[in-house]
Amino acid sequence: MNIQAFWSRKGPLNILLLPLSLLFGAVAMLRRCAYRFGLLPSGHPGVPVIVVGNLSAGGSGKTPFVIWLVQWLQSQGRRPGVVSRGYGRVDAGLNEVEEGSTAAEVGDEPLLVHRKTGVPVVVGADRLAAAGHLRERHPEVDVIVSDDGLQHYRLRRDLELVLADGAELFGNGWLLPSGPLREPRARLRAADALVITHRDDSAATVSAPVPVFGVRHRPAGFRRLADGAHAAALPDMGGRDIQAVSGIARPQGFFALLDRLGVAHRPHAFPDHHRFAAADIGRDAAVVMTEKDAVKCQAFAGPDWWALELAVVPDPALPDWLKAKLT
């Protein structure tokens, strides 16, 4: 079953699951209230915290946006650090991402963020502990970005940016498991901004109780996994079929982007955060994949394995708004 298609409708099975959604919503509300009124402990690391998260389960383009946000903060003279859960890794404890770290140790997304930005990244199920570890190891950090931390209320925050995929938005608007939402859409009232990804016109068409901004993901060329060589267009593969490999939440978006770029391919979708092994893809195959998948395949990549690089292009108003908020 295509879970995104299921969450986009209000069919008989969705309705049948509504009692579970009501229970899920009640637990989520009680948990948030417990943190709000001090019944559960929370803390602040002592420097501004920017949370990037989403209301919906699944991907919304958070990792490219976090990379853009960190690079923008650097351009403003700030010294950011990042904390993340590190989904898909083998250990849930605290771990700092190092140059030689693997996705199995720290998670694919934190590893990609570190490699693209060079900033310190600490992963841990407890984001408050991760933030404390980050500040202890890197006292120069003056702002922390919490990746996918919207529902992690133990870490207090100064700014909340909620991301939504422009193609899916909030699905049928129902809570898990009937719909895709982790919290009701009314939760937006407590956020600072809604950022719509992957669609040029969505910021102008979405109604929300907070400022709405759009970001586009623009192709920025291809990078060969074997040696890091960059190419503006995918090189000729000698007539071989190109396997488009994707282990992300919404692989259809990646395949559609390749179609728009004129890259003829055979789509090969894996589960989100799939832990790739050499046997999954023939080493001699011609392959194009996402950057998030590439960090897990670097060690055994074949000579014609390429990653599609993306650049985030925000609405011009977003940097100005951020600058005003952080002043």
C-alpha cells in the first residue's frame, strides 16, 4: 500500500482508524501540556535554538533546508551547530559526527549535513543532552539548529520553523494513523513560520496563522561518488540503463526530477533510511541517487555511481525575516 496515497484520502479504512487517531492526539496533547506546565523536565542550552521540523510523518525536504539554513547562518557571521536524532543508526546514545563517521554510526542525514557544511553535529535521542554535549565540546557555537525536533519538547526553543511538502501539504488533515499528522494543524499557531518546500507557487496559496515562505530545490549538478568529480549534466553511460536509486520517504519526487532533467532511468525505490549494502546494486551498474543515499554508498560505490546535488532557493523574504527574528 502506498502510505502517502492512503493518507491523502478519507476512505473507509481511514475512518475505521479514527478512534486510534483520537487516542494518538490525546496522548500528544497531554505530553505537550506536561512539558508546557513543567510536569516533565525541559531545559535550554544557553544559546538560541532554531527547531526545523514538520507536523506530518515522512519527508518534507528538511535535510536540504537545514543545510541551507546552516550555510545562511554562517554567511551572517554566526557559528552554528546541529543536533539531530540520527534516525536509522545502530546506537541511540550521544555521538558526534566526525570526518570518518558512517551512516550506521550517526545516521545518513546528520552525516550529510556535516559533510556539506563542516559544522559540528551531535546526534542523540535526547536533544537537550545532545545540545549540552555540543556546547561542551564546541563552546564557540552561538546558535543551535535542531533537525526534526518539533515534537522534542525537552529541548526548549527560540524559533520554530515548520516544513511541509508542497505536493502533499498535510494530506487528509487527520492524525496518525488515519492521516499523516503527528500533531493537529492547529499546532501551527504556536510556531513562528511555515515553510513550503518543492513547489514554486505554494507559499502564495496556503493559508496559515503564521508567516508562510516557499523554497525551491534546484538541481546543482552531479557528483561522482568514487572521486568527488562534479559534472553539470550526467555523463554518457555508454548506452547502459541508468538505475535511479532512492531510499527516501518520497522517492517519486526524485524520479520526477530526473524526468524533468531528461535523465532516462529505471526507478528503484528502497524504504526510507534503507541501510544499503553492495549487493543491493551491481557495482558495474550506471547509477544516479540522492545525496542522502550517497553517504551510505560511498565505501562501495562503482565507477559510474553519481549523486544528484540540490541547492535550496528560498523566497527572498525568508532571509530578511530570519535576520529580523535573530537580531
